[in-house]
Amino acid sequence: MSIFSPVKSLLSAALAASVLLGAAQAQTVLRVSAIPDEAPTELQRKFKPLGEYLERKVGMRVEFTPVTDYAASVEALINRKVDMVWFGGFTFVQAKERSKNQITPLVQRAEDEKFKSVFITTSKDINKLDDLRGKTLSFGSESSTSGHLMPRAYLLAAKIDPDADLKRIAFSGAHDATVAAVAGGKVDAGALNISVWEKLVAEKKVNPAVVRVFYTTPGYYDYNWSVRSDMPAELRKKISDAFLALDPSRPEDKVILDLQRASKFIPTKAENYATIEAAAHNAGLLKK
């Protein structure tokens, strides 16, 4: 036996221990992100109590990592920069396709079973979708389900091609920015998430007598919390159980649910988003 064999064995053992220690340390932090469908400060405010709750339930430090745009949220999860993301239905579909079906949706709000978009305006001449012909319209982010994909799908269903039949379309980047663009007269109309609209009205940040809803879409599946499919089953279950245990009858849980604009969380599955996937293909926003 070579005199170096014991040294090699010791080095190999030390290296293996180092790798195992690194893996164990990596598992002590749950890195979370969300599509930037509202202002960064608002996303941080909404997540803080939820993050603290998940830390207690999962037994790991929880870190929120903001991203610059919707596409970045997809890439962050696929490339292991984060472990869990709050996706819209369309961004989930994009992540699922980009990862070759290696993304698993865990839970959604009960409200996400029948989510809706609203079209808003300040113009007295706009009262139905057909009145948008020749007008200017703002969507939210190009990758937004409720701020672009589904509003576009319902426009197409009404035989209105936004790119050909409207004077101009714009992308504000976020739902609250769409409201600001309409209220400020930058565009004739806008399309956004009904939940954000109702929140802004409730907080008196928009006057519904001036900026009004003229069309509300039918319901569709939307947001969910997703993880990579290779996340350990035990951790995945802990996270799901934590969300499902939130109870609005407990004051501390109600604070979290209210910030998430949720009555409760329920399990979800990839099949729920088949309609969104089909709409994305039909609108030319997802390549086959």
C-alpha cells in the first residue's frame, strides 16, 4: 500500500463531509420569490408575515428574493436561484414548459379557481370591448396572466385583434401601473387583475366614479405557489401543510390571508392550467 493512501482517504472523507455539510447548510434556507405584478415595496410588505409564518412551520429561515420581471421569476426557479415562486397561471405554464415539466404547483388561493380580469377606462365613449377599436390600451406585464394573456384571449374571442384593431397597445409592467396609466390619461383603457383593482378601490387609491370597469372577463384558474419537482417530498409537504393550515378564524392567520387577498389556500395541480396553456398557444404567446 502506498504511504499516501491514508492521506488520500482522509482527504476524500474530508471532501465528502464538506459536500454533505454544504448540502445541509443549503437546506437551512427556503428562498422564495414572486412575479413582480405590483410595486416591490408592496410585494415585500405582503410577504413579510407569511415568510415569518413559514419559518415557524417549516423550521427553516425564509428569504424573499425580488426579481426584476416575470421572465426572471421563471429563470430563477429553473436555475435553482430560488426554491419556490408565486406564479401567475401563464408564468407557471412558461416555467413548466421551460423546465420540461419539472415544476410542480403546490397550492392556490380559493379565489384562483375563478379568477377574473377587468377592463377599465375614464372615457364615456368606451362601454364594451368593441368600443376599443381605434383606441389605446395598456396591458400589465407581457407575461401576466390576468394583465395580458387572458384579456388578450377575450379580445380575440370578441373578434378584436389588439395588434391590428387598436390604435396602440402598451405594457405598464404591473397592475397598479396600468391603473395609474388610465387615470393619468396616458391610455384610453387598461386591463388588469380584478383583485388588485378591488384592493386599490378599497384603499381609496382610485376613484371608481372616474376610473370605471366596463368589462369583466369570465373566470379562469390563475395564481399558484410552485416549486421544482425535485424538492424533497418531506419539505414539499411541510410547505403545503403550512399554507393549508391557515385559518381565517385565527386573528394572526387572518392578517396573512388578508395580505394575500385570500379566504384560504387549497391544493392545486398542473392540469388546472390547461386552459391558460391553450390560450397562450392560441394567442401566439407560447410556441409549440
